Amino acid sequence: MNPTVSVSHLSKSFGSVHAVEDVSFEVFPGEIFGLLGPNGAGKTTTIRMMLDIFKPDRGEVSLLGGKMDEHKKDRIGYLPEERGLYKDLKLEPTLIFLATLKGLDEKTARARLTDWLKRLDLYDHRFKKISELSKGMQQKAQVIATLVHEPDLIVIDEPFSGLDPVNTRLVEEIIREQQAAGKTLIMSTHQMYQVEQLCSRIALIDKGRVVLYGQVDQIKREFAGNAVAVKGQGNFEGIPGVLETRRVNGDYHMALAPGAGPQDVFRALAARPDVKIERFEIAEASLDDIFITVVKGKEAAHA
Amino acid sequence: MRKLLRIARHEYIKVAGKRSFIISTIGFPLFFIAVMAFSIFMAVGSEDSRPLGVVDEAGVLAANVAPTERANGDKLVEVRRFADEAAAQAALRQGDIQAYYLLPAGYLSGDTVRLYYWDKTPATVTQRDFDYYLRANLVASLSAEVRERALAGPVVTARSADGQQEISGDGFLNFLLPFGIGFFFLIAVMSGGGYLLQAVTDEKENRTVEVMTTSVSPNQLIFGKALGLIAVALTQLLILLIVIVVGLAVGARFVDALQELRMPWPLLLIIVAFFLPSYTLIAGMMIAVGAAVTELRQGQQIVGALNMLFTLPYFFVIVFFTAPNSPLATLLTLFPTTAFITITMRWGMSTIPAWQIIASWLILVLSSVGMIWAAARVFRAGMLLYGQRLNFKAMLRAIGARAG
């Protein structure tokens, strides 16, 4: 199957800062691909190069079967990380304008927008200025602008920012619908939970480089045993082989450093007089754990 | 092309739909009309229609010469003759007359005419009516032909050697209009240019530009924006011109002086022809500056300097008065940023050679199209350097680089 998007060996520097270095990945038709990494990792720069907003210093991008051109722009929906809407204009005319720039005629745009606005609870606010809408409403408006022209390739950068749980679920549902309709989605986020819920494959970017790339299930299998859940009392900080400890439903959830096994952690805990263990089990590594293992583990190795 | 026009329409509605725009565009001419109407009302309303008196101690008034109207049909105020000053004073006290003139015995040998009034001087038009009355009396003994010429007074028409242009004594509109239009042009430059600068930097700051560039090409975006704003400026110009033409036509019904004005159509044509590319040039400059800077404040400083390029002719206004065809005037005529104001100012003062007008227009059109094109290139380069200011060298490099 030919990839919808193919990014190979992209690099980009701003002055002396290497924002993206040698990033490669492929995205296939009908999948939701997760581009994840900590803030400032180079996700947005990669997306901007992919969409021809920036020119890369090196590397190639092929999307929808070749280089970016003006006709392809009508087949792409892009939701930028920061809300890209005119603040002092009214909601509906702005959305109609943006839709017509994607090749829709005004009548079609208006008809489709009515449905979208109603579905996302924005219909009653359609004549309000965008600056008068809440952050969550603006984000939903941006989602509409991204999807109204029914693009084949949808690129969404931090789509859940500013949304409450109800709207987060609504947008998740919309993303799944788009996938079911055969669209290709690339989602950039630093929220691992959403990626686990939605994405089939991911590329994890850290400091401008791809540090992890592949199927979510497979990655999770590879990192099985890289997390433990402990119930008990006492001080669970500063345990050798543990990169991060956090509380999950009253348990201590620990992400392990690369090379550290659950046995090592168990021994270390047993040896500590200030800790009382009630339960110890090997947990399924979440993407969060894997993220911490890869990103922090690398930092620890460099230290 | 369709997307370009959509952007143009969007920009047009965005600006022309603003309350501040509507107020300034409609409000300014309305204010102009209101001031004009008020002054006409004051002039007409305050005019005293009571007769004037005259005491002829010099014996210069001819018998039975009492004109009631001018050659063009304008009514004259009635002038009553009094045998002596005491009778005239009594009539003034009674309020029968508004004032009286005394022609002293030594009038013909140099004594001046004296005017007596109660508390208000007669209106200028009323005084002019008396001048006419007196002249009509003084020339009464001459032949009809000479009498008419003498009463009409001199009207000088200066015509250029090649016959292209003429300046007549009453052509003050030729002289005044360029200044008015030049002033309007500067206001349009500052407000429109300032708006474009803000639009471009805003879009960069709120990232709308990312959505735009993934929908349209930089050229469509920049040309569309420029076109929309030019349409806005043209609307303003049109409204202003309509107000001037209609205002003068209506005003002429009430104010005699305006009747003699003729519309300087060739000048209006020049104004429209030069206004468009001049405005495009500014639009291009503003977009380039907006694209190169990261925040509005930086841009405003640069724009302040750029505006100087357009106001330059006002510093040389003395040159246009004293030597309207000097090399400096020619240079300012040909230079694209100064062409518009220089040409409109020189128009009222001398004849501009046709080759200069044509050359200036061609240079202006070429540089304005070039500027918009360059602006699109700078815009693209500015995008690449998100968050960093584009220095002048990089700007030039972007303009010189091959498309892509």
C-alpha cells in the first residue's frame, strides 16, 4: 500500500537550534497516526514542513502521491496548535470564508456548516465574534474549519487543548468517524492517554529526533515489564532503577529505566526499612511509562 | 483566481464593514457638506436686504443710473440717494437703510469714499453691489461697448504654449483640488497602510497565516489582500469625488462664486490613474514590512520612515511654486513614491510635459506590481523564519531567490 504521507530525513535548524533532525516516518491511508513527544520536541515544526509552511533544510516530503501543490491543499485539513482564527470576525462568516478557500462553493459550505455548528453546540453562537467565544468553543470552531471540506488528509495539532471532558469525548468520536470514513489522520499531542485511545501507530519525537516508531501494540509489548504497580506505605521516592513514580488509584505506578527489571526494583524496595509493601505486580506499560522510559532514560544515560 | 478574489472580497468586507471605516468614509464628507451648508446658511441668512444710502457731495453720480441686476442676472441691493448727510443719517437712525456711503467733494481728486453704518458692516456682497453701482455711474457716459467691458472687469486666462493646459483667473479649483486630494491620499496611505501592516502581523501572531497558507498560495494571499484593500481605497476616493462634484453642483445654486467653477476633468483622470498604482505600491511595502517583522511595533517604526518617502513633495512645495519645471520637480515626478503628490501639486502651478506624466505612470505601475510580487516573496521567506525578524539582507535574498 502506498503511504499517504512519507517524510524522509527531514531536518530544520533555526539559527544554532536544531529543531528537527533526520526525522522519517510514513502514514498509510485510513490510519490515525500519532506524532508525540514533549513540548518543544519538534512535532509542530515537522508538521509545518510536511505541509509546506516551512521549507526543510534537508529531506523530502511526499503527500497524497507527490509533492505539495495548490490542488492538494483542497484535500488537506489542518488544525494548528494555536487557534488560527480571526479574533474580531463573526464565527459563521469566518468559517464560510475558510471553507470557500478550500474549494467549496458558498451554498454547500453554508449547508454543511449548519450541521456542524449544531452538532458542536455552536449554532446559537454563529453570529458572535470569535473573540467572544470561550477557548473550548474556539477549538471546536477550528475543528469544523478543519473538516468541513471533507479532506482526505487531516492533520491535527493538539486537538484536545482547551476542551472539557464532554467535548474531548465529542472530538474523539469525530476523529474515529473520520477514520471510519476512510480518511487519513495525523495527530500531534503530548497527551499519551489520547494516543493510546486513538492511534494505531506512532512516532515519538524527542529533541528533534524520532526515538520510537511503530505499532502502538508492538511498542507496548516491547516495553512489557517496564512498569510495576505497588501498594503499600512509606517513602517510594529515589528507588534505584525507577525513573518516575506516580500515584494511580492509591497505588504507586513506577516507570522503570531501560535495563532495569521488576526483580531489581522488588529487591531494592524489600531492602528499604522505610517501606512496607502490601502488593507488588508487573503492570502493563502505558505509553506514558514508555515515554518516560525512553525520554528520561536517554537523559539519565547521557548524564 | 477564484481564491484570490475570495480573499480580496473578504479583506474588503473586513475593512469596509468596520464601524470606524464607515464613520471616517461617510462622516468626513458629511462633515464637509455640513460645514459648507452652514457657511452658506450663515452667508445667506445674515445678509441684510435693506437698501444702502449714498450722499453724492462730489456730484459724480449720473442721473437715472440705478442698475438692479448684474450682466449675469444677479440681483443688486437697492441704493437710495440722499440730498445731504443729515437726511441719510436720519434714514439710518430710522432703520430704513443698513448703511450709507459718502462720496466727498474731493472724491475725483483722491479723497476716499466713506461708509457709515450703525452697528454692523454691510456684507461683503452688499459692499460689492455698491462698487458695481458706483462703477456703473462712473462709466455711464461712455459708449455701450466700453461700458460693458469696464463693468465686467478683467478675466485673464493663461494658456501654455502647447495649448494643453490653461489656467484662468477663476480656476482656483485647479489649484485647491490637488492639495485636497494630496491630503486625502496621505490619510488613505497612513490608515490603509497601517491597517494592512496590522492585518499581516496579526495573522502571523495568531497563526491564521498557517491555515491560510495550507489553503492558498502566498501569491494568492498577498495579491488578494492588496486587491481588497485597493478596492477599499477606491471606494473612499469615489465617495470623496462624488461629494466634491455633487457638493459643488449643489453649492453653485446658492453661492455665485461656485458657478464659475468648471470641473477639471483631466486632473480628475490623472488622480484616478495615479492613485491606484500609488496605493498598490504602499500596500506592497506594508505587506513586505509586516511579513518581515515579528511584532506590530517594529513594523510601525519602519512604516514611519516609509511614509516620509510619500510626504517628501510637501518639503519641496516652495520649489514647485518658484520653479515647477526644475530638475528636482522632474525627479520627484518620476520617482514612484513621490509621483502622485508631485504631479497633483505641479498640475495647479504649471504644465507638466506629457512625456513626464506617461513615464512617471509607467514607472509607478511597474514598481507597484514589482512591489507586490516582492512582498509575496518576502512573505514566504518571513514564514520560513517564524518568530525571527527577517533582516534586510535576507529580504533582498528572498526577492532575488528563484521561485519555490
